[in-house]
Amino acid sequence: MKDASPQTIYLKDYTPFGWQVADVHLTVALSPDATRVRSRIRFEPNPDAPAQRFFLHGEDLRLIRASIDGTEVTPVLTAEGLECDVPEGGFLWESEVEIAPAANTALEGLYMSNGMYCTQCEAEGFRKITYYPDRPDVMSVFTVRIEGDEPVKLSNGNPVAQGEGWAEWHDPWPKPAYLFALVAGELLNHPGSFTTMSGREVELNIYVRPGDEGKCAFGMQALKDSMRWDEEVYGREYDLDIFNIVAVDDFNMGAMENKGLNVFNSSCVLASPETSTDANFERIEAIIAHEYFHNWTGNRITCRDWFQLCLKEGLTVFRDSQFTSDMRSAEVKRISDVIDLRARQFPEDQGPLSHPVRPESFQEINNFYTATVYEKGAEVIGMLRRLVGAEAYGKALDLYFERHDGQACTIEDWLKVFEDSTGRDLTQFKRWYSQSGTPHLKVSDDYTDGTYTLTFTQETPPTPGQPEKAPQVLPIAVGLLNPNGDEVVPTTMLEMTEATQSFTFEGLNAKPVPSILRGFSAPVVLMRESTAEEKSFLLAHDTDAFNRWEASRDLARACLLAMITEGAGPDLAWIDALEQVLRDTTLDPAFRALMLALPTQAELAQMLHARGVTPDPDAIYAATETLRDAMATRWSALLPELMAEAQVDAPYAPDAEQSGKRTLGNAVLSLQTRLDGGKAAQAQYDAADNMTMQLSALSCLITAGAEDAALAAFEAQWKDDRLVMDKWFALQVAATAPEKAVARAAALTERADFDWKNPNRFRAVMGSLAMNHAGFHARDGSGYRFLADWLIKLDEKNPQTTARMCSVFQTWKRYDADRQALMKAALERIAARPGLSRDVTEMVTRLLG
């Protein structure tokens, strides 16, 4: 295991590796307990690097032999790798090591999942396979020979030869070691093909375990749609003869973009109407697109070092968001992205784990696969596109691919492309990559003699290591509405560069109602005093879907905060105004479903904390439940109408039209359950012929306290489907009443089928407990103690999953003194465990400050 007290690595200390790797030949002789890896690596001096000692990364390897130009050598071995004297010119390095995939429970490097060999090498897993300069700026051509009895043997690139007990693959495109992949086992393939825009025929395969072959069709179509979209929108054509996807049960992440051989968590590729929800289908479509898009934004052009992780991830998240917007509803996708950003990234920005989109330092790079790097990184790309315009963005991307193909690049390279193609100076914009925290944007207005003035002031609160913040470049999309509801000024993009800046609109006949930050044009906290009447006006008349949703969300927040802090009752005026939106059948059903959703309890806790009020999770839960009850009662006549409208009579399809209707219908069902105690939910459960309807009904039955028979029936039906049972585990903890959440989670961990070493099953229970806000924050600290116990246990087997789960404690300082003390004690108990991994050590240290 890695040293738990490692040195900090700094961006400013980057130094190129002293050698270039001309080519790599690997022979991997598979064995569960004693896999042999023989490597032949041709090194050449790097003329751009300073003189340095020859060092290769390597962890948990048993070195059998090593040679240079055929002469045996005895390198100096350390826990991190080896050092060796080498000739001044080029040389051939050869080594043989032994590893034990079956014992590799960290799921990093080469490991086994239910008898299948598979790899995960990002970020630093290749060093657990063989000795190598395991860094993203060292790129080479790989040839891989796999030896073993497994019928399917896959690696990167194109297949070049095979025989009895062996197969050979060659990847002609230089890549860093983190993109290396190998899979072998008893697998079946779902085949397909794609004709590229230049007329080349590409073989496509999705490889799965026997029994899963019926769940591949949607994933295959999503892959084809992604390939076509990347050609049409970005001009990017696939560059190999074959593209393979493999579904793996035990996987720390969602998926991995290895060149030509994408490895997927089974939950992110396998789908059928009976076993997958509409949300599963949309997520699978997006993840397949994301990993495929990495072929150019991540593989052909990669990162110089891990500090540049957002270069590939932020850009690719932005691209997959564009794809989903084109495949489904752009308005719904944008709102959903903002909900996710506020739920995951904003708390990160506002807590002890805050860091810039491009961090300045790290101890364990696995801890920086964060919402800031991914989601905020994508928001930065979106802002850049809004500032330069869609046409200029397209030209800049063409130049980026032309200039940097085959290179390992930096954020500076990325921004220089835009400067060169547009003529803009992006020096100030670059602060989005170096400053952490979420800017707060305050707004005031004035109307005098036909001139309307908006004055903006931006301020970013201090974050760890960054007490002072400079002004950012903010694209602020604004529209103006007349008092009668007509739009008098269509969406206009304002560019704010100063700490305080005013913008004027002239020739107006009356004071307008402003619609500010349309489409959430910048990832900021908008702070503007406005009346409930103005918000209701925007709810009724705004032409921007995001701001119409935001107006309703603001009214709901205000209502809930008043209920929590002042003992007020539900805002019936808002409920009645929202009813008019729900009755508008010209609106997308999925949009109306989003309008029905209340702010999350964690979001309300953050708002209270920001206002200097200590949040009480029990009071937040009670207010939310009271408001939902009021909505159901007020709409008792409307709910059956909406449920009837949301019915889908056609055969199941996971498309936007049908899934939008089901989403609306299920949102309405959750309210109807409050009136009938689960009668409608039971009827839906009994009649359901797809997982979307069945699981939603089961959730409603759990909240109604009428779940026992349905849970037993669901288990009897799906006990042999591991992915569906993950849903069963998760739903019980997430949907149950807070006072029962910890006990239910604990009971589930006692079951024989709770495989805690499987990341999906572990997250199903522990992640769901963390999402049950009042349940996790039980006043007696039982939720904290329960999770800490399991994190301590898991760290011995899987540090990556453990470290990521530690982030649920990042908001610990916002709560009352008793809860703070209990959470701090849980964190300190984790930190005190002997032999704690480097991953978790860094996370807990940062959390404790």
C-alpha cells in the first residue's frame, strides 16, 4: 500500500521526464495469483529535459529480472519504483515482474472481477502492472501479447494476430500508460458496425458476461449516435478499425476511456426496459458519449500532468452535455446540470475540500477527480463558448485539434488556441482555472427617464489557501420584460470584468422586469433583492426556461426558509401560481416535473448556513414534508388529471417524449401517495411492465410505510439481477423515514448479498444513507459512527472508494455544536486507524483542516 505520509506534489515543480519512449512491447501471461508481465521498452534521451536519475514507477511488483541492451542489471528498488544506471544514448529496457490480480481488491492496475481479468490504470494504476514512467506526458506506441486460457483477450488498438492461448494487439496511436487496458475472460459480444464520414467501416463490440447479452442494444445505439454526433458537430472521426466496450461488475468509477477499449462499470452500459429506469438509460447514453468523446479530447490530445486533468475532463463533460441536449431537451438538460452543480460542486467550493479547477498541489491524484474538475470545469468551457460565440468556438476547436494532435498539453495551450483564433486576451479569464470558490454576484437596478441601469458587484469568499480573490470574467445573460409580460429586450450577453460594473439599456417606455443570468450563464450565486410578486411574474412570463424554473425555485426556497425559521405556513400563492404552469400542456412534461421538485434538504441547510442560521436537519425535513403535503392537498383535483395526461400507451421506449411523460407521472404519484396512503402506487406497482414505473411505485410505497409486501415481491423477482438489486438496496435507505434510516442501512449490511467489496453495492447503501439528510445527521450521531465504521473497514481493501465516500463529511462545520463534535470524532477515528491509506489520509486531513 502507498505511504500514508507522502510528499506534496506541486504544479510549479513540473519537470519533463528525461527520456522518451519510442515503443513498448508487453507480454502478459495471465494467472490469478502469479501473472507474469514481460516488458520491452525502447528509451531515447529527451532533449527538452534536464539531466536526472533514471527512475521507473512501480508498486506491489515482484521483480524477477531486468536488463539493459541484453545485459542483466540490478536496480535499486523502493516502495515507489526503481532506479538504475543507464547508458547516455538510447537503450532497450527489458524486465519481468510478477503480480497477483486476484488479491488486488483496490481495483487499480490489473485485477479480477468475477473471474474476469480487467484493468484500471487512470490515474496511476499502470505502475501496478510493470515498471514504467507512469506519467501522462510520456506517450508511446504499444504492442501487447496476452497469453492465457481465457477465450476472449482484448487490449488497446487493433487485433494483429492470435493463436491457441494467445492474442496480440497493436495500438498505432501514441498514448500515456494511464490509457492502457487489458481484459480477458468468458465474455460474449454484442456486435455492431459504423461507417465513418470518410467511408471506413469500424467494427463495434460490447462484451458482457453470459446472461447480460440482452442488455446491450441501447448501449450500442448510443455509441453509434455518439460517433455520428462527434463527426457532425466537432468534425472528429474515429481512428481505429475496431472499438470495444467491456462491462465490468467491480469498478471504482463509471467508465474509462482507454484507447479503443473502453471499460465500463456494468451499471453504466447494461440496460433493458425491465431492469433499467429512464434515468438509467439517459445516464448510460451520456456516459457512453463521454468516454467515446475522450478519443479526441483526452486520448489523441492528453494532459501534460495531472494538474491539467480539467483539460480533458471539463471539455469532455461539456461535450457530452451538448450531446444530451441535442438528443433530448436542451432546457431540461441545462436545469438538471445546474441542480447537480449546486448539489455537488457548490458545497465543495464552500468547504474544506475547495480547490481550483486546476489545483496547485496534491498528495493523491485520485482525490482530485472531483465535481470542481468535472462539472465546474465544464462550466468554464461553456462560459468561454458564450464569450466568443458558437462560430468562433468551433474554429478554435478545429485549431486545437490541428495544433495539438498527439501531444500532452496544458491549460495554457488550450487558452492560447482561443487567443490566436479570436484575437482576445484571456489573461483574466484564466483566473477561472486558478481561483477556487463560487463568486457571489450582487445586483441592483435603477430606472430613470427611459434608461434602465443594472449594477453588478462580484465577490468570491475566501477559501483554504486563497484569502483574497481578484475579479473574474463573468458572462451575464440578461433579458428585459415589460410590465405586461412582453419581452422588450431579448437575451443579451453582458461581459463583466470589474469588481463593480454597470450596464444601461435605453429607450424603454416603462421600468422593466429583469431576467438575469439566463441559462445560468455563469456558475455564481446570484444575490438580488426582489419581491415575491416579481418572482411570480417571471414564473408566469419569462421566455427563458431556466429562469422560469429558477423563479419557482426561489419562491419555494423562500417559503421553506420562512417555515423553518419563522414557523410560517406553506405559501399557497406560490402553489397556485405553480398550478398554472403545471396545467400548461404546451410545456415539456419533463420540464413540468422539474417544476414540481422542491429544493433538496442539503441545499436548504447550505442556504441557512449562508444566512448565519445553524441548520437543523430535523426541522428542514419537517418543513419539506409539510410543504409537500400542502401541495398534494391543494392540487387534489389536479393530480388525477396530470396522471392521466402522463400515461404512455405505446410500447416502452427510453426516448425524451416517453420518459418525460413518465417523469411527470411519477412526480405526481409521489404527491398522490400523500392523499391515498399508497393506493395508486400499489396499483402502478402491480401493473408496471418497466423498471421506471415499478421502482417509482416502490419508492412511494416506502414513504407511505406500506412497503413490506412490495419489497419482498421485488426481491423475489429480481434477486438474481445484481444491478437491479443495487436499486433495491439503495431505495430502502434513501426513501425511508429519517428515524429509521441508520437502522435500515445496518440491517441491509447484515445480509449475505451485501458484498461490501463491490463499489456499486457499497455505494448503494452508504451513499443512500448520506443522501437521506436528516437520517445521516441523526442527532445521536449514529449515522456518522455507522459510516465511519464502514469506511475504516473498506479502506483496507479499496482506498479510492473510501476516500471519495469521505467527502460526505465536507459540510460538517455548518451544523450545531453537538453534531460538529460527533462528526469530528468520526473523522478523527478514521484518521487514527493504523495503516490508513494515502488516499484517505489526505482526504481526512483536509476535512479536519
